[in-house]
Amino acid sequence: MPDTPPSAAAPLIVIDLQTGMFDGRFEPPIHDAHAIAERTRRLIGWARRTGRKVAFVRHDGPQGDPLAPGASGWPVWPPLGQAADEPTFGKKVGNAFSNPELAEWVAGQGATDVVLLGAQTDFCVAATVKGAFAEGLGVTVVSDAHSTLDGDRETAPDIIARHNEAFETQGARMATTAELTEG
């Protein structure tokens, strides 16, 4: 694990924390949804206080999907408090960097690394960690600010723990919300 904290230019990227991950209308909310939203708000506040940029990534599901454009689950979860000047980048696959505009935006911040959090740990967060590395970026994953749903054979907490270990093995810096916001 890299020992250096995220650079001062490293933007905070909030992955797929959309209404459908929290409201329980079509699927259960992500594991520990209330705490994930609270930690995300703390991290957004930290990013703003430290002059970091914040971007949101929104999954654009196919027609009929709860995360399809225009569907009730599609918007960024309003209680997160996205500011008007914080961009949202759409994507149709797991890796947020599949949208070249995100990589261009990160580069435009003068950033060589990113801070990642969001949903779902085992799909879009994992794919975006790999995508950021493929872009040549350093990665900090907020270990207690990403979540998922229980799987058929594994609980959400087990999936999250397994992926935190994998992210670290891949070379990501792991940090908790408290380590970033209070340090």
C-alpha cells in the first residue's frame, strides 16, 4: 500500500450513489446505506474544504431498469448534496473511466490520482479502480465508503472486506473516512 496521502489535486469521485441504491423501491438498499450516505457527505465536505473537486458518476441502465435515464432510481441521491458546479458523468458499463470525459476532467484538475467511493463494491467500484489504474492514475479507495448488496454465497460485509484486500493488493491506497477527514 502506498504510504503517501492523496495529492492536494486528487478529486473525489462518487460512483453510482443513485436514488435506486438507497430508496428500496426495486431492490433492497445497499448494505449500511444510511452510514454510507453520511460518510459520503463527510467526504464531500472534506473535499470542498481542502479545495478538491468532486465529481459524481451515474450508471445509465437500459430501458426498463431502475437506473435507466429518467427512471426514479437514476438521479444522484439528493441527500448527498451535490452542488450545481459538481459534474455528473454517465456510464453504461462498470468502469467510470469508460466515459472519456471523466478522464479528461480529472486531467483538467492537474490530478495524477483520485479518491474513490460508492456502489457497488464488486461491480462498478472494482471496475473503476482498475480503470483508474489503466489511465495511469494513483488510487485511494475509501475503505468504509463503498458498499454493495448481499450475494448468493457471500454477505455484503464479506464482499466489501474481500474487495478492500484486493484493492490494496492491486496497489490502491486504502483510507477510512476518518483518516481522510480528520487527518
